[in-house]
Amino acid sequence: MKTLEQILSELQENTKISAWSHPLQKIFPEADRGQYLYTAQLLEKFDDAIKLHDSERIWQLCLISDADGIDKRFTGIFCNLLKENWHQSHEDVVMMLESIKDPKSVDCIYEMSLKIPSYDDGRALARKCIWALGAIDTLYAKEKLKNLALSDDEIIKETAIMQLKY
């Protein structure tokens, strides 16, 4: 089994992204995927990267966490990351919160859905937030979806209405 440091080092050296392969394809062994081998270390590394505002490291840690396995232990860190503007991994973080489905993340996801980046004409981030709220599927998450369904923004409104139908 590789150490987390070895994986990070190899990922740093091999940051070339191809449309045909995942950056971790030859770095993170298939047999180790979803095994939660590095959770404690990853949580520490996220804390360090947040303190240093290291957006590249955040992206790398998101990739590795997704491969290693994520659960409710990541909710607090991911919600904190959604509040920060110095990185570009908001969509990745929202998608991971969607897979975790922790009701404790509803507020941070909802708040993120209201922050529309100037470059996001298609509302990709807001749509991902809406899908995450739908995946959490609690009464409180549905209340937030109902609020979004009243939005003046047509894309957000339509996406929230569709999510409420499921």
C-alpha cells in the first residue's frame, strides 16, 4: 500500500489531465478505492491546506478523498470549504457532499446555491447544490428546495422544481 505522501507526490508530478483518463488512474491502486485507508490523514491535510489557502492541494485532496472514500467525517471540512473564495473546487465539494448525504450539510449547500459566480451563466454550481439537497432528502432539505423553487432565476427555479418532483 502506498502512503498518502507518495500519492500526493505522484499526483503533483503528474497533474496533466486527459479527457480519457483520471489523474489518479495510475497512482491510486484500484484495490484501495473506497477502503477509507487515508481518512485521518486526509482530514489533517485538508486542515493544513485550508490554513495555507492552498487551492492546488485542495483539488488534489478532493481527488484522493473521492477515490479513498468519503463519509460524514468530511462534512465539516467540506462545508468550511464552501465558505471560502480562494479555491476553485466548490463544484467538487458539493458533489462529494451530495454523495455523503449528511443532513448537517443542508445549510452550507443551500447558502452556496445562492452564490452565483459571475462566470456561471448555466448555473452549474447552483444546480449541483440543488441535486445535493435532493439527495439528502430530509424535510429540511425539501424546505430549502421549495425556497429555491421560488427563485427569480429561471434555471434555479426549474431545477429546484424538478428536484422536488423526485
